[in-house]
Amino acid sequence: MKILYFTQLFYPSLFGGGENVFFGWAKELTKRGHQVYVITQRLDNTKSYEEYEGIRIFRVGSPPKIIGTLPVGIFSNFSFFVSAIIKGIELARKNKFDLIHSNTYIPIISAQVCSRLFGIPHIATVHDVYLTSKENFWNDWSKQHGISGLTKKIGPWIEKKIAKTNVTLFHTVSETTKSDLEKLGVDKKIVVIPNGIDISYYERKSIDTKNDAIFIGRLVFYKNVEILIDAFSNVVKKIPDAKLVIVGDGPSKQSLVEKTSAAGLEKNVIFKGVVSDEEKIRLLFESRVLLNPSLVEGFGMVILEAFACSKPVIVSDTKPLSDLVSISDGWVVNALDSVQWAERIVEIISNPSLSEKMGTAGHQRVVSDFSLQKITQNLISLYGIVSSRN
């Protein structure tokens, strides 16, 4: 098959789960002999076109300021929206695509224009629905450092616009997001295929544990990282040299750094910023447990990465995070209870044998249920059904 992807972030900008998922699919599909073309946002110091591991990557629009999340500027988003349509039309005129697959928000709208112009089936992936998953989400989002206040109006409009888009079908990664899409008014068929990861990329290594806990993700308000800093104020009372590594960037970073300093935790809480995939995996292997306190989540890709590294997880009682974790490989705690977080963190880092046992269970589970190869086969089957309708 010949497939055209629209995704605003793509290699080498792999900050979050969404772009990592599409990158993983593209690599696996290419390995299996399919042709994958990708339209993505231009970044500073990147080429307008390159082939990477057989994937044809076209970068368009004006380079946005990247702060660990999707581009937030109105101009850069509009620039991508228009440029992606133009590039999509150019590619569709030269190639007979079997289908178009788009990734969340602006790319879905650009992709739909090309889909309608050329009669190409279009699958739209939605990872999260913020409007129905958290009250006042967009209002809170617009209050973050460096975020335009206009997003509290534009964000809900885009989500409602996507829900009414006449795509061939919607794909999402969890039953939770499927339910949120239905609440938003999506009346098209919604297919759930969970995320998967390439287990071979996370080769089991014997590395000394240097850090007790790790958080990996975008530093935005709904990731709820503040609760981990509050928890560590209690953790260090029992384990004075306990270490929490925070990997990622975003509009909340400065306030988190200030909160850490105010709590006197500069030696206990280490901010690593955005790191390479290799560094991220090394840090996971060096840590005792992964923490994910998010208040809103479409899936929780980093949980699979922790399991692949044989690390247990502690997550908030937010679906679908709580659905991904079983009693054998992690714990679920109240998202807003810092005392509960502290108790579980102390318990797991004080008991290395328990951490190892739970991590092993997680590794077995990710191999059996979430391997990229297995998930991609499900995706190919879906592609076959959709493209045959054309």
C-alpha cells in the first residue's frame, strides 16, 4: 500500500506519545514493504525533504517555537494548515495513495481537504479529547506560561470541528477516548487500536540504579507534575537522598522549577529537559519506578516504555492509565493525594526485590499485549478494509 500521513510533529521531534506512535508505525510499515509519505511541520535545522529508514518526510510551514508540546502559536499552526494542504495536493497528483492517515487536530483538517479533493479514504487518529475529559480544560490551558489566551476559544472550536469532519472513520487508542469522542458528538465509526512499542528497541540492560523515580512527559498543567514535587517533600523525610528525575519540557517547567526550589528539593528533583530516545531509555533503566500522575490521558505510552525496561509504574486513578496497570506490575493512587503518592514511592524504592518482581511482570505483559509488530498488523488489517472501500 501507499500511505500518506499528516502529523504536525514527527521525527526528529518525538516529544510525546502521538508522534512516537506514528513514527513507529511508519518504520514498521516500511519494513513490511509499504510506502509511507509523511507531511509534517518544518523545524529549525531540518531539511524540507529527507528519507529516513525508507520513510519519505516532507516538512512544511514556518518553524514554530518548540516547548515540548504541539506548536501553540496561531501563525505557525495556520502556516502548517495551509502548507500541508498544498503539499498534500502536490503529492496526491503524483502518487496514487491507497489512504490518508492523520494525527490529531490541525493535521486532520488539512488531510480531510486532500481526501475530499482526490477521493482518498481518510482515517483520523484522536489520542485525547480535552473538551469532554476535564472541566475548564481549555481555560486552564490558556493560563499557562507562553500560551495565547485565544486558545481557550480556538481549542474547543477545533475539537468540535474535528468531531463533525466527514472522515472515513476515526481511530483512537483507548475505550476512554472513544467514549469522549462519542460525548463530543462523533457519529462515525470509531475503531480502537491501542499503542504498541518495538520491544527490541528496549534491550534489557544491567545498569546500576542511580535514580529512585522518574517522570517522562510534556510539562503541561494536566500532567499534574506538581503533585510529585509535593510528594517528594514527604519522601525525603524518610529517605533524605531520594532522587526524582523529570524528563521533558513545556510551559509548566518554570513554575515546577520554582516550586522545587521553594521546597528545598534542588538536590532531590532533577530536571533533564528534552533528551534523546537513547538517553530516555538509559534514564528509565537507571530508575526504580516510573510515575505518571496525569489528570487527562488518551493512553499513556510511557507506561509501555517503562514495562519494556522492566520497571514498575505508579499512576493516577485516571482512565485509561488505571486500566493499563495491574496489581502485579504497578499501583494506582489518587491523582491529587500527595500523601498516597509519597507512601507508594517510599514503599517501592525501599524494596528493590518488589520493584524487580513488578517490573518483570510488566515486561511480560508488554511483550504479550503491546508489541509494535502485533499492533501494526491490526493497523494493516484496518488499512485494507478502509482502502477497499475506495
